Amino acid sequence: MKNRLFAGIRPFSAFIDACWKEPYTTQRFIKDIIAGITVGIIAIPLAMALAIGSGVAPQYGLYTSAVAGIVIALCGGSRFSVSGPTAAFVVILYPVSQQFGLAGLLIATLLSGLILVVMGFARLGKLIEFIPLSVTLGFTSGIAITIATMQIKDFFGLTLEQVPEQYVGKVAALVGALPTINLADTLIGVGTMAVLVYWPRLGIRFPAHLPALIVGSGIMWILWLLDMPVATIGTRFGYILADGTHGQGIPPILPQWLLPWNFPDAHGVPMGFNWHTVSALLPAAFSMAMLGAIESLLCAVVLDGMTGKKHQSNNELIGQGLGNIIAPFFGGITATAAIARSAANVRAGATSPVSSLVHAGLVLLALLVLAPALSYLPLSAMAALLLLVAWNMSEARKVVYLLRRAPKDDIIVMLICMSLTVLFDMVIAITVGIVLASLLFMRRIASMTRINELPQSIAGQRRVIRVNGPLFFAAAERIFEEIAELTAQDPVIILQWDAVPVLDAGGLQAFRNFSEHLPAGARLIVTDIPFQPLKTLARANIHPIPGRLEFYSTLPQALQAQDQILPATANGN
């Protein structure tokens, strides 16, 4: 029992396979260092921007990239994944941080990690394959819309005393605050966005994030010389060290060990850990775990396609879970595999999880060396980064293609998921989307189950019908009603089931009803029964009834037996 429980579960598997089972040469190590530095340059500003978007100070995004990045790289099931804070989580984390503070966010992250580990040991890694494309496109596009909306305030430097929780209220508040637009913040945001958009067109193989921030900071210095105020990380965020030292921006220290519930809550006091806290945060933790599982496994699938390697889905879930369990004890918020950073990791030449470790090391180095400089980064430039992330996350081209080419059912599912994600939350969107997609899929499959009359029928003596398609609850009742209507005057009904792959409980009940309500003197013969329907009939104790219900291996055998009892005129046919 124990062996079956842990079969295929191998923490550190991706790291061991890439760095131990395969020769790890100096050339591979150099490639991993270059890739790790490249991804680190991307991750540092993004981690801070995503932390701000999640409602906490920017250093907690850096702690997440460093701590969770190390743990997941070592324990996960995908050798190329780079983990850290991602844009998809912003819409979940922001409400939690506003209601429960940093402590509540860290506790929810810890609980989500435990859920992910349980999912991994329960071997739920393959369930990602059952989420339709229309659902994933719907909720990712909805998240992108929400993230973009949340960045408008900082991008334009708007003054908002309070941001409503509901999306419609947010939009109304932003529109009402447009007269407070700050020209300096807007110029920085536009300049940063211009570099982010046009830099890739230059053909330079270097991430656009750093040049964009340099340009944005350069515009900020010019505006400062003109005595124009600009909102920066340092003007909005401050810190207090253990020795009582006060500072603005990001503290120049490594992540410190502290129990998550001893961090401040929304009122600035330690939150404590009890059943009331857990029960209040469990719904958010479940949302984080579901989104983390979906995003990390989608990322692993994308990387498999780019590299030709195969990830281990259950080990990836366990690795992600361990990362989210350990990171909160160092101030790390929710982390998962980041598709854009992981893809950049592969394109930069990564060969193993060592590149992700190098990326995490660079983030730690930035905390120690660059913290004073990072405090001068303008918030409008950070908002521009997230706006571009939101645009890339929306996968607008795929959405447009689906709207133009996909069946109407898929379009409806995508639009509903997108709307529910924007107006309510991701869990409701995914739940409704999967249920709706499943119902529509069953309707399609049910419509494919049909009956055809075969030429072996003899008017007034027998009706031979071939059933084509699964006899399951959504189709069986209709099929047997059609058969009953077609054979109302026939003394012998022969059903050929060679094209019936599935007979479920609903189909079995419909078959029982049909056979039990045959007209007096009528006989029902079933032939060519595949294994699954035959097994279902046997388990239900469906036995032949002489002169009423009969079963034959093949249609010719049934016809031959029937010919023996037909009148002589029929035998001549």
C-alpha cells in the first residue's frame, strides 16, 4: 500500500535527472549562469511590481522570487520552470491583503501550499488535461483585464481615496478620478511603455525590462529637475528593521525567518494563528492552489513543447506546494511557475534547474546591493510593466482566433468565463466554465448517437437497426424512444450494438424500460455487444428471456436463428 501511494512521486527528480543522471559539464553550467542572469534581470522589476499590485511592499515580491524560486527549482518536476510571483495571482491576492493584511496573505499562501502537496500525492497532475481551452482562455483574459484596470491609477498618477472592491465600482471610481491625472507620472508611464513595446523590434537579444526602467527613471530625473513630483517606491513604502532603524523603499537585507502569523495584519498587529483564521482564509487558499496548479502545469506543458523534454506533473505540484509552504516563513507571497520567465529561460539557453537557482541568487544580490537604487523606481513605470504583462497574458490573438473560427459553444464558454472572472472571481469562472463546457460537450456527443435501419429488415416480420454511438444518460432515452416509435408494429426487433462503445447507468435504465414495455408477443434481439456494454449488462443481471429477450454474438447468427422460425416465404428472401 505504501509503495503504491508513493509510486512515481520523486521530489528533486527534475534536478537529479538534469544534473546527475545527465553529464553536467562546464559548458552547461555557463549556459545556465547566462540564462539565470537573463531571467533575473526580468524577475527583479516584475517581482516588485507584482507585489505592489498584490497590495504589499515590493520587497515581499523579491523574497518570493528568491526563496520559492530556490525551493521549487530543487523540488519541482519541470527542469526549466522559473517560479515566483505571477500576474495571475494579483486578482486573488489583492483582496486578501486588503482584508487580512500581510499576515493573512502569508497564511493563505501556506495553506495553498499544503493543498498543492496533497494534490500532488493524490496524483491530480493530469487533471489539467480536462480543462478546455475555452475555459483557460476565458479566465486568463479576464484576469488580464482586471490587472490592467488595477494599473491605471499608478500609470496616470490618479488620486483615489478608496478603491472599490467590485470591478464596476473600480471602473466608475477611475473614471471619476480622471481630472486628477498627474502629468509627470503619465509621461514616465508612456515612456516606459514605448520602450517595452518597441525594444523587441530592434532585434537586440536582451530583455526590454531593464532598458524600459532606465528610460522611465531618466524621465523621472528630468521631471524632478523641473520640480514636478513623481510617485516612487521610496515615497510610498517604508520599513522598520529589527534594531528600530527606519527607512524608505526596500530594506537592504536578506529575507528573515519569521512565523507568518507574526507579521502584521490589516490593522498593523500580529494576526495570530487559530481555527477562525484558517477557516476565514481557506477559500482564498483554495483559489490560490487551483490557480497555482493550473498555471504551473500549463507552463510545464509549454516548456515540454519548446524543449522536447517531459515534465513530471505530480512532482511539479509537490514542488510548487513545498515552495509555497516554506516561502511565507521568509515573507514570501504566493508563487507559481511563470510562463513568460520560464520561456525566456529556455530561449536564453538554460539546460537545468541551476539557471533558476542563479536567477534566485541574483534577486538576493539585488536586495543587498541595489536596494537603495530600487527605491527610486517610479510607480508609473512599474505599472507600465504590469500593463504589458496583462496584454501578453490576455493572449488576444488566440481569443480573436477562437471568436472567428471556434464553434459557437466554445465562444459562449469563453465569454462567460471572461465575464465571471472580471465581475466576480476566478474560482466561480472556472467552476461555471467547466460545468458549462461539460454540458455542451455531452450535448454534442449525445447528438452523435444515431440509429440506422439495415437492409436485412423484412416488412411485417422483423426490423434490424444499428445503433451508432454511446448509450449514456444524455442520449439513451432519445434513442430508445426513436426505436420504439419505429418498431411499434414489428414482431421482432434486432439491435446491432457493434458501434456502441459505452453503456452507462442511464443507458442501462433506458434499455430496461424499452425491453420491459415491448408490445405483447414482440421479441428483442441484441447482437455484436462490445466488452464494456456486455460487462454492464452482466453486472446488472440482464439475462435472456426465451421468446422475449435474446442475445447473439453476431448479426448473421441472429438472422440465421430468426430465419428458422420465419414462414417459408420469408426464408426465400
